[in-house]
Amino acid sequence: MNYLKMDLWQVREALKTGKITSVELTKLCFKRIKETSNLNTLISTCEEFALASAKAVDEARASGQKLGALAGIPIVIKDNINLTGTKTTCASKFLANFVSPYTATCAQKLVDAGAVIIGKANMDEFAMGSSNENSAFGVVRNPVNTDYVPGGSSGGSASSVASGQCFGALGTDTGGSIREPASFCGIVGLKPTYGRVSRYGVVAFASSLDQVGNLTRSVRDSAIMLGVIAGKDEHDMTSSSNAIPDYEKAITGSVKGLKIGIAKQFFNDKLNSEVRSSLDKAIQTYVDNGATKVEVDLPSLDTALAVYYILSSAEAASNLARFDGVKYGVQSKKFKDLVDLYFKSRTEGFGKEVKRRIMLGNYVLSSGYYDAFYRKAKRVQKVIRQEFEKAFEKCDIIVCPTTANPAFKIGEKSNDHLAMYLTDIFTVPINIAGLPALSMPCGKNSEGLPIGMQLIAPHWKETTLFNAGDFLEKALKEGK
Amino acid sequence: MPKIDINEAKKLAKLSRLEFNEAELANFVKEFDKTLEYMDTIQKVNTSNIDLHEKTINAKTQLRKDEVKNSFAQKDIIANAPQSEDGAFAVPITVEEGE
Amino acid sequence: MYKTVIGLEVHSELNTETKCFCSCKNHFGGEPNTHCCPVCTGMPGALPMLNQKAVEYAIKMGLAVGCKINKYSVFERKNYFYPDLPKAYQISQLEYPLCVGGGVEIEVEGKKKYIRLNRIHLEEDAGKLIHSNSGTLIDYNRGGVPLIEMVSEPDMSSPEEAVAFLQKLRSILLYLGISEAKMQEGNLRCDVNVSLHKEGEPLGTRSEMKNLNSFRAVTRAIKYEVLRQAEELNAGRKIVQETRRWDDNAGKSYSMRTKEDSQDYRYFPDPDILPIEVEQEYIDKIASTLPKLAGERAKQYVEKMGLTEKDAELLTQDRKIADYFETVVKSFNQPKFICNWILGEVFKKLNSLENDDAEIEINPENMAKLLKLYHSETIGQGTARQLLDELWGTDKNPEIIVKERGLAQVNDTAGLETILKKIMADNPKAVEELKAGNQKMMAFFVGQSMKATNGKANPKLVNEIVQKLIKL
């Protein structure tokens, strides 16, 4: 019985029925982590803490106590999420020794649901990147083919789930950082509606775009995890008090009457032919089972990436200014005055991509450029959002590829930052509009690399994503 | 089309509190020009009907009640400080009050 | 030759229970970093939670000074690096402040003038920097405390007007009960903008002055700056737009930075704080809780207590004084008498302390007792003054002191008559002068009777008795 290949919901059953204990399961995960250490998925592990949590769950289960939705299940969280007592490095030299003095709300919810947190996942530094090659703790590898990138910035989370080191992982998604790595590694990645999950305790990159989400091996797992982490948090003014549906129950097994929006802007000639045929097949499967296709138009889609880089860099420049070497983090030893202290500490602590984005961010915010760039980008953001809202008047979900191409080789794009940015071209518009989206595997290319399909729903309609996603997942398995 | 020169780049670096050597700065300027050109494409979108200050998220303003909750212990606040003295953060330079 | 133009930016700490963006206690003092949390120390991942009371207090102040309350208001980030600023940005307001417009009336040397306000907005305070032997220490206890910034239009033209404006704002803050408003403790701060121009010419370049910690400093700084700028202009030089730091000990200001070097704050709306939208209902509710401001109280004093308008105005300028006055009147219903005492002796005492934040340091009950003794002529003016000094800052009961030390006036008519008969017998010349109409001689007899009674003779009684005796 290879427990590590099971979905979360399956191992949950196994735990419930006593086939395996949480401690045994946790030990299996740590063994797997050691066996696959070449993937470099985790920056730190918390073996002692994990085994203690696992033991506590086993004891509670044995004494008949009521247990949470994730009781005893080993989970990984991205290393930009604070968890008291663990290092939260954001894969940056700057925070290499930063120990969390508090726990993020989303992590606390996992703990309260009985999850066994086993480690902090590697990532692109401060969540800036699409390949997990920007980490101060080394590159992460794609378990499908270790010459390839796992995607980013939640590369460690994706690789960990895909390689069977854990049963689910938390990641963050600002421009595709959950969905793109999920697509590259052949797993499911969910970015919820902006405001669905609290951001308190999650190190901010772009405050108006960041959202915590999950990476799992199945759609149903994703629904289970979202049910645990969603909810209004008084610590986060941007979190919503919108009602939380029962996400698992949203999976009905039928897509009859589902209206699928197809936007030509997603299916242009730049699209890889294998990706296109994979998507076409998936969409056809839906149609064969009672769904209908609808043409929708998103005319400003191609400006979303530019809007994204302007807004996210601006917010990042401001959010990362607190890293000054005074309260925590790197403090340079060779400074001559206060101003110099800031310069030296930050220059020593930050990687190249982070520095680039901070400079870009300060440029678009500086007087003289603020109106032409930041303000204008905010306006275009509204246009994009309105276009999506209009499209959703005609359909229930929009389907498109997660990325135009599957994973690329490590080192292939690291010298061309614009080419790197372009990998996010299909994921970024969703963050701009604040919509929920799910990426799921829908095939493989001729080299065996996974191809990801993205399902996009209107605000607060993650239920539609889970239902449609689960249906296709089953259909693909059964070869329908 | 906005362009950036070495002097502007130096100003930006100062604003960002980042140090670059001459070579890095020159490279930055080159890359930046490409990025700026790309970002400038947003100008083509017609936004004349957009009111930025309209409600975007349908959430009623929810403010926090003015009730004291326990603060963190002093030791936890300064636990990650590179330098501290008697419970305060320390910088080994004299700094005047007010910026 | 030059006209002076002055504008003020006044910051006041609000006395809410908690800080502006977190639930840490809003507390003055304490060991460093003991009223802190991830939010007010700018830890990675922390997010702001706006304090409802802080918004309410800001709106309250706005209503009290006739501002328009913006129903849609935005918080923005003011980005700059400084060790007392943990997030490297201050959450403040720029384009859509909570309150706009408004103004207050001031009076200087009998002339009334209306000073307009530009805006009032809410923002957070920075931490405190403490000099140490090895450098600088930083305490974030004060970091995150809510502040309102009240910006005036450049309507003032003299240091007296500036101080009057500042005092008026302070008075209102105290009346509303939203701030301790103590300049010396730093919960009321003032930056001054000064420029000079010739009549008929456009406004001159202004300079900004910071670090003014008392009304006196404000006056001195403005006077210095006017002289400095006049000197520069007379010498044909241009005024540099800059920020200057006032050194009260040296009586001078020093340039802090010029605008070329100036900070680009890169303001943008804080994405962690949604725009604040308030309904008219909410504003009306706050308006209904506004306490009677100075003007209304003064009216009540005139109508119900028979005080003069002038006296009522003076009494109500400072809410703490007005409150005190009313409490004393509750114990001893002689409002005119008490009013005169406060405006006279008590104000004299307060002014002698040279502290803008000085308060009356005798509890109202003891003050009432003191005044009862004085009013009933149990003690005379001299003794009353003496006791005011002695009781200041203590809990002592004047009735007990008077009894123990036998300070009561001699009001024994018969006894006094005997004493005076003797004095008059010993001083026939003085008696003649008095009979001839020289009223000045009365002082002589009062003085002599004081001597004979160890200062306890009741001067009024002495007066009466002497008048009676000379008629005999």
C-alpha cells in the first residue's frame, strides 16, 4: 500500500479506519523527503514538532475525540508563511535566520484542523519568480523530470506534493505562483477569490494581488483544504465575510448545463500545439457530457501582464522597505552611517530579481511617473475586471491553458527576464481581476511533461471550479 | 516613450536604498528600457470612463473595536533584532528625532 | 516693509484605548517595546486593522471646527526610511482626508479673526528614538498611536495669532475629550510655515520649522524666522524652501534639508486598508455626542450664574478650568466669587509656573473649603493667598490648617474696638488727618491694627470701626 501516492481524501479515510497512524504516515513522509532531497523542495523541516502533532492526533483519535478536517495529515507550507518557532526565510538571504514570533491565520487554521505541518517549502525569493530559480537556498527541481523547473514562485510546494512528500501544501499566488507550478508539476493548484483567505502572517509581495491557496494531487483535496483556510479574519481588513459554502459537497458529478466560455485571446497562435490539442480534448469531454461552449471576448487581456508588473512592483517596493536591517534580518557589518546601514544591509540581503522589482516599483511610484504608470495601471485593471464580469454574464467558467508551454529546462530562461515574465501571461489576468482559478493536469506533451488547464470562475464561485475540475479529473482517469 | 538614463537609475537606487556598481547600473538601465517599453503598452487602453474611486470590493467598511488586547512580550519583539539594548532596538549611530 | 504669512500644521495624539492599527495599549511610558505587536513593529506579514474610535475622534474634531466630512476617505502610504518608522512607510492620508475645510475664530488684543483650516486627517505616530552611549535606541511603544493632523491655511500674520490659533485648537481638543493635548509631553505638536512678501506682491517662498515644544517656542521661532528671512531678502538673497529645526536653548533655527534633497514620498493608496465609507447617519450620530463647547458653556455661565461675558469667556477657554470651576461651584454656590478668585489668584499662580500644560493642583473640595473661609471672612486676602501656595500640590485641608495654626482673622468687634481705641489715642495726628478727609490714613490704622493682631485683624471690620470711632 503506497500511502504516499494517495490523495489527501483517501489517506484521510485510511487514518479514520485505523489502517495507518498519523505518526507512521508522518515518518513515511520524512523518509520520502530524505530520498528525494535532490529536489530541494524544503528550506526547513520541523520533524520534532510534526511528530508531536501527529502523536497528539493519534491519541485524540484513539480516545474518540472530535477531529478536524485535516487531522493527522502531513502538510507543507510555503516559507513566506509565518509559523511560530520556525524560520520564515521567504527564500531570501535577508531573512535566513528570521524566526517567526507569530503564526499566520491560514497556518493556524491548518493546525486547528489537526494538520501535521512537516516543513517550510522553498520558493522564489519573496515570491518573485516563475521558476523557483531565484531562491537563496538553491534551485528546486521538477519531480517529473529533474532537469526541468517546477515553476514558481511556489515551486517547492508544488514539487513536494507532486513527489509524494506530503498530501497538500499551502502556497501563495500573486500572478500565477500556485497555478503555474501546479501546471508544470502535473498537480492541482487553486488560487481563491481575492479576500477569501486571510493574508495575515503571510509576508506581503503585492498586497492587492496576493492570495493564499493550495496545491494538491486532486481537485477534491483542494476543496477540503480551502474549506479549512477560508474565512473572514479581523486581522486582515481585505478578507471577506462572504459565506463559506461546503466546498466538498459542491462536487455533484455532473456538468450538464455548464456554460464554458472560450476567449480567443487565450487561444492565439503563440500557443504550443500540444497544449492546444490537450485543451481542445478536455473541452470536448465537457461538451460530450452536457456542457456547452460560449464565445467570450476579453479585449484587454494582453495588457494584463504590463498592469501586473506595474502594480505588483509598486506594492512590493513599499512592502519590502521594512527590510532595513534594524528590527530583524541581515544587518551589514560594514556601514559608516545610518543611510549606509540601509544600503549595505539591503544590497547584501536581496537577490537580483528582488532588487530589479524594487527599482521598477519605485520608478512607477515616483512623482512624475505615478499618473502615467501606477494610476493608469489601476484604471486598466478596472477595465480588465469589467471585461471578465461581462464575459461571465454569458458563461459559468472560462477555460484556457494555464501556461502557453509546459515546463522549461533549468537555466533556459534565467538570463531573459522578460521571457520569464511572459510565462505568466495567462495566469496574471486572474489576479488582476481578483477571480478564483484552478489549474489541473489535462495531459502530457511528447516529452512526458504535464500540461495544465486553467478553470476561471466568477468571484466567490470556487464551487463551480471544484465541480467542473473534479468531473474532468475523473473523466481523464477513466478515459471518457 | 519614457527612457531612463544612468542618473535617473542612480536616483532610483538611492530611493530604494540599494547599491549597484557601474557595470550593474549600466546593465540595469539596458534591461529597464525593455521593461518600460513593455509596460508602456497600457497607454493604448481607453480608460476615460473609469472612476477609480468607486467601490470595488462589495464589503462594508469594517473597523476594529477600540479594546486593548495583550501585546507581545518584549523579548519576542526584539528576538530577531540584529542588535538590541535593554529591550530597545539599537543602531550604533546617533540619529535625530524626526525625519 | 514685509507682510508675514504663517501657516500651522498641528499634530495631536488621540487618547483612544488602543493604537491606530492594532490593539496594543495606547500608553505613555513603560519599558521599551512592551506595548507592541507584529503590526506596530512592522514584522513581515503583519497587516493593519483600523481603530473605529480613532476615525470617530477625527470626525468629531472635524465637526467641532466646521469641516466637511468626506464620506469616502482613503488611507495612503507615505514611504521613507527612518529607524523610528518600522514599516518604512507611515499610514497617512493625502488625496481623500477624513475632513476638509473648517476653521476657528481667534481673538488677539481684542481683535477677532477667523483662521481657516485646510484639512484634518488621521495618521499613525512613529516610535521614539533615545540617545545612548553607543548610538541610538528605538522604542516602538509610541509607534502606531493615532494622530490627527490639522493643517491651517496661511491665514495668520503674527506670532500672537499663531499661538492663539494653537491654543484654540487645544481648547477644543480638551473640550471634546479626545486628546490630552500637552505640548510638553509631545501629544500636541506644531510645525510652522513662515514666508514674507511685500504688499501687493505674490506670496514669498516659505520655510518650515519643526521641533517646537511649547507656545513660547512657537512665538520665539516665528519672530526669529521673520527676522532671518527679512535679513536674507534685504541682502538681495532668495529664500530657500527648506525645513529648519528650532533649537529653543540657542534661540536659533538650523537648516535640516533643502527641497532639492527632498524626499519623494511616493504616496499611493494603502492596499491593505479599503477606502473608508461612512454614511450620513454615522456622522449625525457623532455630531449628537459633541459636548457643549466653550461658547455654549460661557453662555450658560452668563445666563445662569450671572457672570460677565468677558469672565465667562476667560473661564471657558480651557475645558479643564471650566470643569474645575463647575465642580467648586457645586460645593460652594458662589459662582462670581469663585470666578474672580480663579481668574485672579489661581491664574496668577498658573502663569508663574511657566509650564503650558500646568493644571490646578488643589482638589476642588479643598479649594471650595478655602474659598468658604475667605468668603466668610474667617481669613483675609493675605492668608488666602498664602494658603493657595501652601495647598498647591498637596491634599491638605485648609480648615485644619487654619484651626491648627490659629490663622483665623480677628473678627471680634469688641476686641478690635479696644485695640483701635488705643491706636487712635496714640496717634492723634493721624486721627486729625483722617477727620480732615485724608482717606489714605485708613491704611495706617489698618496697618497698625495688623501689627497689634499679628496680621489677623479683619481689614473691613477695622475700616468700619475706625469710621464709627471718629464720628464719636
